[in-house]
Amino acid sequence: MEKELSQIEPTNKDSPGFHGLGLPHPLLKAIEKEGFVQPTEIQEKSIPLVLQGRDVIAQASTGSGKTLAFSSVILKEIKKDYGLQALILTPTRELAEQVTLSIKKFSQFNPLNIFSVYGGVSIRPQIENLERADIIIGTPGRILDHISRKTIDLSLVKILVLDEADRMLDMGFRFDVEKIIKHCPQKRQTLLFSATIA
């Protein structure tokens, strides 16, 4: 069972906390409301780099707070109703749902159109959601399905996240992910989070 972020011990209890990381005010309000006091190690190390717009490869186990780490720049840079600007790829529908719920919590004071897209469910509601999405969290197979149907437009994507990239590779999604990346703009920020880095 994944630990709640509030149960994870921070690495430095004397640190300035989330306020010292340069996070936007609406996100800080959401973090405070959710009861998080100190950033975890992966958050302390990656958020400043992510907010600078750098491409980041980070090793972080499930439950370490990586969703907030990559959400920080998304919630800082993405504007509502400007098209699909952030794509987060996850290996499973369960993780897609989990990440979607987390980002919705973090964006509660700056609401954005955030939807998950995965197989095993009706595609019609997803197509309708994609028309107004700012952020999409999805599995590679279903994202490719939408690309083939021309129901998803990745031309405005500023930020691409590969969440649990090692699991996606283990599950045989390498070529699917490569195809999806080719449909994203070359000028973008890429964030890769993995439990193991070879």
C-alpha cells in the first residue's frame, strides 16, 4: 500500500519547507490545505530544477511524492483553455486515475481541465474530454488509439512526463512511447520519473 505523503519523513526538518522551493501561490495553498508540511527528498531535489524548465530524469519510488514534483511546473506554466499543454504517460489505468486525482487536488485553487485516458472503458466520453483538456494523464496504448483516430492534438504540448518509465518499458510500451513522443513538439520540457535508472 502506498504511503500518504504526510507519512513520509522529510530529509531535512530545518529546511524552509515548500515555501523555499519557488512554487506558485495557488499550489502552496493547496499543499497547505492537504496538510503537507515538509517536502520529501525527491521534491526538494527536483522541484527547483523542474521549475527552471529543465529536462529532468529522477529516480523515485512509488509513494515518494513524485506527482507533486512534476506537477509543480505543470501547474505553474499551464493556462486554462489554451489546448492540451501537458501530457503525462503512465503504465496502468490505476496509476493514471491516481495521478489525475492528485493533480486535481493540487490545482484546486487554480482549476484546470484535467482528464485521464486509458483503455477498457468507452472511448466516446474521452473524445469529448480531449476537446477541452489542458492536461491529460494516460496510458500509451489508449493515447496511440486517439492519435490514430485524430481525436488528440499534441502539437501544443509544453511538458511531457513519463511516470514510472521503468514499468512502461517492462510492460513493453517502449515503441508506443517513442511513437507518442514523435507527435509532441521538439521544443518541450521532458520529465522522466523512474523507480530504477539503468
